Amino acid sequence: MVPFLNNPFSIFNRAGRFLSFAESESVVHLGAGSSPDFGATIKMISWNMFKARKKGCMPDLTSMSAGVELVLLQEAVLQGGIAQPFHLASGLEWIMAQNIGVGPGITTGPKTGSRVSALSNRVVKTLDREPLVATPKTFLITTYPFAGQTLLVLNVHAINLVSTAAFARQVEQIIGPVHDHKGPCIVAGDFNTWNESRWHLLQKAMTTLGLTRVPAAAPQWRHFNQVLDHVFYRDLRLVNARALLNVKSSDHVPLWAEFAAL
């Protein structure tokens, strides 16, 4: 038995830099939604922002957030655990699942922003941990009122550098909430589908659940020129979609999509 696996606050890394948070401690609410409902359509982006390491990341995020109702970020960063001016001025309610501590007072994880306040939120962590840093990956589940129904949103950062079997276990964790939900659904994020086995497994699962993939993608040159980021949807009408290739402030390209009720 490896002792750190039973300790939700365990630090495991030769440099002692990475901290994995217990679920009860991980969710942070930042800012407030500015609209009572989404309106006729929902414009959204999904983006792995690379822990805001690249110059221009926050200006890009500020600009993109101003034009949409829903923002799904992976590798988002929070400093000090409190709302920054960006959160307060964005007109969005932000819910972040602090998955990993990467420095004094600095955490990273998936973060979902919405112009409408969430009805509920839940964090799900992978059963497996990534090697070397020994931390899990996380996806964030939120629900919102939309067109007289409840919209389910899964913001996913898939486990990386593990076996296909471990990847499949996380996909199984995604399947349950989507299968049980009756109504519109969006599943989006960085799925780390850097080989054919991972992609076929994910595609089969989404198809079985009745989800359709948004036809907007950008291959990642650092990952064998494969597509890592995807947006899937169900019980919605896709109005338009594109990859925002002009955004260069991350090693991932944001995906933009607009949906309407059926």
C-alpha cells in the first residue's frame, strides 16, 4: 500500500510542489452571474489555458469571456483562493475545482464561468493518478436553467500519461452523470486524446450517450498532431462553431460554439 493514496492532502513529488485537494475543500465560488437566464442561445468557449503561463493569456480570456455566456477552462489558475478583479468584473459566476496546488497560495484545476447562476455543482476526481506527480485529474459538473429545462455541463480535463484502461475508467465516470440526466447536455474540455485508442474509446462512449461532437478542432503539435480538445452536445441545436486559431496565449486553441434549444 502506498500511504499517500489514502491522504487527500498528500504532497508527492521530489520537489514537493504538488498538492492534491480533498473534494470538500476544492470548490471555490468566484464572482456572480449577471443574467437570470441565457436567452435564446448559449455562446460558449472551452479552453485549456496552460496555467496562464504565456504572455497575453488573461487579456485573451477577458476578451473571449465578454462575448459568451458559458466558459469552460482547464488548467485555470487561482491565486490566494479569493476572487480577483477579473472574476468580479466579468459578469460571470465562476466555479472552480481546485485540483492541484502548484505553489504558495496558487492552485489549478477546471473552472466554469456562466452568466446564469448554477443550480448545482459537483466535482469528480479520477480513480487513478498520473505518474510522477501522483495527482488525479478532475471534471466539474454544473447545471443551469435553460429553455424550461435543466442544462447539464461537464468541464473535463482527462487523465494523461496513463494506460488506456485508466483513461477508460475516467470515461466511465463521465458516462454515469450524462446517462442519468434528462435534458440538454454539454460535455467539453481537454480530453488528452493523443492516440487512436483513446479517441475511439471516447467517441464510442459519447455516441452511445447520444452526444454529437462539434465539428471544430485544432491539432496539437506537441501531442503527435492529434486533436485533444472537444465539445460534445445533446438535445441542443448547434448554430455555429469554430476554433479560435488567432489565440496564441496557450498551447491549446480555444473552441467556440453557439447552441439553441431544440
